Amino acid sequence: MAETTAVRDGAGREAGGFAYEERPRMLEGVRAYGLIMVMWVRSTMAYRASFVMTTFGNLAVTAFDFVTILLMFSHVDALGGYALEEIALLYGVSATAFGLCDLLLGSMERVGRRVRDGTLDTLLVRPVPVLAQVAADRFALRRIGRVTQGLAVLGYALVTLDIAWTPVKVLLLPVMVVSGAAIFGAVFVAGAAFQFLAQDASQVQNSFTYGGTTLLQYPPTVFAKDLVRGVTFVIPLAFVSWLPALYVLDREYPVDLPQWVAFLPPVVAAGCLALAGLAWRAGLRTYRSTGS
């Protein structure tokens, strides 16, 4: 690997032994995120027994969500007109998508705490995008347990469901997981931006992230149509799993929409990320430190 050298003519900045030359802002942020993430992963792997136990504990705790659904089906044959295997597909997609987002961006909820105690100032003086630093801060590899649990339920659904598979449906599965993670990521970033104003709003953010994934684990038919419209047209969480998954299941969506909207998750994800980026920049500009 070529040695990185500091640029002394003002085109680059040196920090922590690494030189940050002029490059597209996004690439610089991704590189910084990767470096910080690797640092935390190495720190975690120094105590491997602890890592294994905490990862297993994370997996077990999140598994109780699906156990709750299993207990429901011990008394009923269908929930909102959906069989267990169909709900398992909705659950697996939303849980996996959220797990990936939580793994990569779960630290965003700490922004309010940093704003209150003034520790955000230390991130502002470093030659690294603040968003990358906040997202990678205290990267918790143990959260991979949530991803594993979601994939296990998704695998169960795919094995047990009798689906008329087509190439389009097969391709739609990974697309909805990746797009869903991006949509949740946009909600994480937008919620963090809101904390610049509210400062103590992490639970408000959690209501849309953790609460959103819980909502999507159940079929839309069990909720009021106004709520379904809200998570379709206002905060488009329905594009994480409901809309594309119902296309895979050959089910109709409770809100009258054309079938092609099932293929919009990547477009919706891109739009949400763009808006979240604007919100983050606006929130960061309002930051005035604690004065201490």
C-alpha cells in the first residue's frame, strides 16, 4: 500500500497520523468512518469472550420480538389475514434492514448528549466530517446479533412460504433489505439533526427507528388506514418492507396504490438520504456550543 504523505501546501490536513488530502467530501467521510470503525472493532476483539457473550445476548433479546408473534399464533391461525410465514417475511426484511442500519449508524442517537455536554466541539476541530465521526463513534460490533436474528427469520420465511418466484421477485429481496437500511439510516440522521435543536430528543428519534421497525413487523391490515397512509406518504417506512414484500406475496396494499410502487424503495431511499443530509447540515450550522 502506498505510503500516505502530508500535503504541506494547504491542500491537505494531517491528523492522528493520517493525511487527509483534497478529495470528494463523501469519499473522505467513508474513509474516516472505516478507520474509526476498525479502531473500535480491534478494541472489541481484545476481549473476545465478552464480545461473544454480548453478541449472543443481543441476538437473544431481539429474538423475543418474534417469540411474541409465535405466542400469538399459538392462539390464532392468522393475524390481519396473514399467516405466520407471511408475517415472518415482513419481520425478517424489516429486522434485517434495521439491524444493518443500527450496526452502522446506531451511535447517531448520542448527538443530543454531545450537544448538551459540549463534547461535540472536539469533533468539529478534527479534519474529518462530523457525521462520519458521530456515526462511527463507539462502533458496536455486537449489534450484528440483531442482523443475524433477522436473517434467520427471513430464511425461515423463504423456506416455508409457497411463493411463485420470478426473477423480479428474487432480485427485489436484496434490494428491499439494502434500501430499507438506507431509509432507516435517513431517519437516524434526520433524528440526530433534530437533536441539535431539542438536545434531549433521543427517545423521539427512537420512536421512529425502533418503533418503526416494530410497526413494520406486523401486516398493514392490523393498523388504521390513516396510520398506514402516514408511514407511506409522510415518513415512508412502508417502502422498507410492506410495499415490496406484499408484491412478493401477491397481496394487495390497504391503501390504493399502483403495483409499480413496490419497485420504488431505491428511489425513496435516495430521496430520504438527500433530505436527511440537508437536515444534518442545517442542524450542524445551528450549533453554538455550550460556552464552557
